[in-house]
Amino acid sequence: MPVPFTPPTPVPATSDVDYTALHNFAALRGQLRVSLTPHCNARCWFCHNEGDVPPPEAHCDHSKKPRARQFDAAAYVQTINSLMGSGLKRVYFTGGEPLISRWARPVLEALPPAAPDASYTLITNGLLLRRNQEWLARTPLDKVKVSLHYFSDQSLMEIAKVHKGIRAILDGIEAAREIVPRVELNCLLQRQNEHEILPILDYALERRMPVQFIELVDTDYNASGSSAAVSADGLIRYLRSLTSHEHTEIAGVGQGRRVFRIDGVEIDVIHRDLGRHHVGQCGTCPLRSQCIEGFWALRVDQAGGLQPCLLREDLRLDLLAHLDDPLALTAAVARHIAAFTEGTL
């Protein structure tokens, strides 16, 4: 029997807080990305780790420590419910690898069912999906997005330094398909997997799973491997040979994308130069030349911070002082986002 929808308690507005910027962000389909842990059981060379120390760096240099954990399961759930109550619709659970977090199960099981126009998405490398399948089936997740940047043992080892083999990930994808309504794939285009892009596409189409192909975003985290970037132009030409259903989306937040439909299955290609959503603070940002994404996500981390920009840790908002008061928490976030979008932060 379906669990009845119980919406998060709406957060009452206060006369001294302008929620317009936060509501606009939600209306543009902005994401709330909740990092349950900065740790991972893979070490993909290009990982930005939601702005924390990437696993490859932490593995090679033990002096580099991720932010100290300050949030517990209750703090995560309180933050999510408060921000959804203020209008945010799209919640993504990330890491690191979220399923290695001690908080993954208590957080995901405590979530209220999402509203019809809202969603909960788990982003994972797939290695632990089968092991956690039973309890994940009891959560209100409506989507699992699996990072499939490899399609063989060799490319998995070369890209992610994982020894288990690709079968463990493919089995995890099947486990997810058995318990959630929608499973999607994402794949970063790179020299190491260039020969596997079409097999990955075929794999997705055979199982009617949407897939997103992404051109490499240059950041200081992956600068040493930037020569591995592969253009999406060849893939786009191939997709055009399969379908005439193509449109471009550049509105809203995040990077522009080309959207193809093949027999009803959506294939996205994130194109570096299609568009971005730079607002307010971005206009005078000293790091703007390094940024091709703009403002598209609010990131909550295990240290209790909320960050509107990957490149600007100095713009993090400390949520810890507001956890006991949902109104104060949402008001603080609303003020922070308003200041960011107005360029006064």
C-alpha cells in the first residue's frame, strides 16, 4: 500500500525576511545537494567531492583532512525538512559515496514522502546498492542516479582505482531498478572511457534508463588531468543519426544541455558552452574565469555548512546555530541566498 503523502511543515514567513531569491532558486529547479559523507570507496581522479577534499587527494596526502563531522541524522533531517518547507523541491543525496555514511539509513528512512512536484534522488557509484537494497526499498527515494564512467574492469581501475570489477556496479544498477521508479546514469566523457561511450549508451537504451553524458568541467581538483577531456561533438553527431527529437535547454540553473529522445528514452549531453546561471555575487567574483557552472545548487555538508558555490568556501553559511529553530534556519538561508544573488554577500 502506498504511503500517503505528508508534506513538510510549511515554514511561516516573517515580515523582516525576503524569501524571493530562495523561491526563485526553487522555481528554476535549483538543487539542494546533501553530502552525507566526504569519504568514498572509489577514487575517481576528477572528483570535486562537493567542495571538500577529494578522495584521491586524501588518499595520497594524509595531511589533507575533510571537514570534521558536526551533523548527525537528526540535524540532516531537520535541515532538509525546513528547506523543503520553505519551497525547495529537488533534494540530492551525495558524498563521497553516501551509502558508506553511518547516517545514510537513518536519514533516508526518516524522510517524509516527497510532494508530487518534489523528488529525492540518491547519487551513488553503485557498489553498495545490492547490499543496502532491502532498507532502501522502504525509503521515499524516487530516483537513483548511478555514476557509470566506466564499462570494463580496466577502465574502472584506471578511472576510479576500484578492484571489485564492473560487474558489482552493474549488479547494483539492477538492484536499484528493482526498488525505485527511476534509475538514471551519468557518465563523464574522458579519454579513459572514450571507447566505451557507445556501449554505455546501448546498455542504457536496452534497459530504458535515461543517461547524461557530461563534458569535463575544469576545476583546480582535476587540473592535472584536464588533457583527458573529450569533446561531446562526436557523440552528438551519433545521437542525431539515431533520432530527430532534439532540443536545447539553457534556462533555469546549471549548465545548458542538449536533450535527445530515442524511443522515449531521454539522453542528455551537458555542453560546456551552452549556458550558465551566473547571478549577483558571480559578477564580481575573482574566480569567475574558472567557473562554467554558475549558481545551480545549495550544498549542505557534514560539517553543518551550506555553500552556494563550489569554488568559494568563504561563502559558506554555518547552519549549526539554527538547528533548533526551523524558522531561524530558513530565514538565515533566505537572507544568505538573497545576499549572494544581489552581490552583497
